[in-house]
Amino acid sequence: MKIGVWLNGNWKPEKGGSYSYYNRLIHGFDTYNFDDKIEIVFVKEGDSPTSLNRPCISLDNTNRTKVSFVERILTKIPLIQDRFLHRINERQKRDRQNLYLQTLKNAEIELLYYPIQHTYIQPLLSFPFIATNWDMGHRSTWAFPEVASENNFNHREWFYNNVLPRALMVICESEAGRDELIRYTHLNPDRLKVSRIFSGEASSVNVQKRRQYEILDSLKLKQHNFFYYPAQFWAHKNHYTLLLAFSRFLSDHTDCRLVFTGSDQGNERYIKSVCSDLGIEDKVVFAGFVSTETVFTLYQNAIALVMPTLMGPTNMPLLEAMELGCPVICSDFNGHREELADAALYVNPLDSQNICDAMEKAFNNRDEYARLIMAHNSECLFKFDLFLNSINKIFLEAVHLRNFWDM
């Protein structure tokens, strides 16, 4: 059976870690040897080129709906224009749906897989599909602007109320993520499958020591003398409480630094003002959006990754740090414990003193915590090859269900 893996054309490097994750995922689908019952192709809107080995089906999103001369005139008359514009718009949607469905039928695709959360194609909601869920942050955490603003909240709610209930299956990134979906939705638990997330591209590159030292020098950093937090500047990333903790930590370790990488999502200016208010602006490095080799270097040379995020249930940087032997300080979430077991320092992300104490432990015992996390790396279930193996099994189950009916 042909399964179409959806390509997200608007997934850009500025998405940060999720872009790195997506790139690795698509490459995996392009090269993995799936079961003989499964044939993978890619599907996308538009006609942009791809550099993939497997076939890619393009859905023509050009508006081909014909509008008559009379209809054009009627849409100019104020009293009736809304009615006719709506009629034309509905016809356009119907034409687009028919064209997409016919294209999939001609390509003999019988099932779609959307590998990115909140991805769906409106004309194809009636076509059998497998969806992905990473988090339910708009319900599981506080009402931060990025999840509670009207557009974002409504978009998320629409996804959970109108898209996931239509999915043949929903793939969750962890057991904790599956539990979260069960808690906050009325979806049939039998539909919710677990295929654990994996690390991004940073843990799969190799940067020579000489180049690492050049990168550290350019950022005015010393080896094992800084903490690292890779996160876009959203409110839920909780840079604020981390700064309070780091300010306390500096009272005994004046030479240490805290490094932030990630693109601004509207909160960076405020976080910089907090640094200024605390009088630590010369101790905090705002490196911005950086290359993969820089991310690798920062993991390799940090005292620890410190991630007091307020949104889970899991997070990818923990896995990157683990694979690169970097100690981890992170929020005490069920998902984080599922990822790292006893190999991390867990903190209350709202308690700056608790975070400071964990930073002190990591600073004084870095080698011990590095050994701990490297030992866990060999038994961790959040691995790329295990992800692909589990996806293969889930697809086989979906193929069996899909054979129950014909289109």
C-alpha cells in the first residue's frame, strides 16, 4: 500500500530545533527500508523541487475555478456581493478538493501521514490520514501569549476538535504525551500510538576540536565555564526564572556565563531588560540563531544544558545533550523522566533557588553527571532507529485497517 508522507513547504530553519528534527525525519523516511507491504512516497502542495530519492507527488494548488462574467458583475453589487463571493469560494474549495483527491487516486495513494503537529490539508480531511501530536501546551501549561492569544488558541482547539477525531491514528512522541492526549481529549485510546521522538541534527555532526575552540573564542567563552539554553524566545521557555537563578549562582561564581541561542519570538527584548535590571548583562550571551556546528560545540563544552521550560511533556534538546555527553538540568516533567530516567538533575521550573542549587551541583560535579548521562545514552529508548522501527509497525497496523474499505 502506498502511504504519502506530507512535506511541509513552510518549515524553515528559523523554526529552530523542530526544523532540525523535521529534516532528520524526512531523510529517514527517504532512506529507511520499510516492510514490503508499505510503499512510501512524498506528497506536497505546489511544484517546488525536492532532492529526495523517493517519488514526490505534487498537488496543483493553482485556482482553476471558472468564474463567469455575470458572477464577476454580481460580486461588485454591495447588497448581494457577499452571497456570491461565498458561493464562488465554496465552489473553489470543492474544485480544489476534487482535484486533490483525484491526484491521490491517480497516484494510487491510500493513506497520508502528517509528520508535523497541527498539520492538515483542509480539502483532504475526508481522506484517510495519520496525524502527529507533540504537546497540548494550550491546555497543559499556563496561558502564555503564544498559546492563549485568540488566533493561536482557536487554531489549536480546531485541530483537536476537528482534525484529530478524523485521524485513523495519532502518533504521540512519548507515553507521557499519549497520557496527556487521553487526559485532555475524548479520543479513543486505541487510536493513540507511541513513536518516541529523537534528537535533531546537532548530535549527528562532528566538529573538530580546533574548530570548537574557534567558536568558543568568537563567543568569548571558556570550556566548562558556561551553562547553555537553546530555546526560542517564547514566554513558556521561562528564560526569566533561569536568569533569577543564574543571578544567585553568580554570587559565588563570577566568571561563569549563561548562553542563550534561538530566534526571537517577541520576548527577547524583555529578557534582555531583565538581565539589565539584575545587573548581569555582561554575563549572559545572546548568540541568536546559530549554526548546527555551533550548537554541537556549545553542548560539548557547557557545564550543563539547563532547560526550565514550562511546556512538555518532552523536549528534544535533552536528547541532543545526552548523545553529546552534556549534563542536563531540566523541568521535572513525567516526559522528561521518561527520556532521561535518573540521569538528569530535575528542578521545579518556577523555583529559582531550586534551579540555582542544581546549577551548583552540576558545576561542582560535572564529570560525575556527564558519566551518568552517557551511561543512560546506551539504554535510552528515544533513538532515531527505534523511532523508524516503531513507525514501520504502526504503518503496518494502519495498512491492515485501511484494507477494510475502498475509496
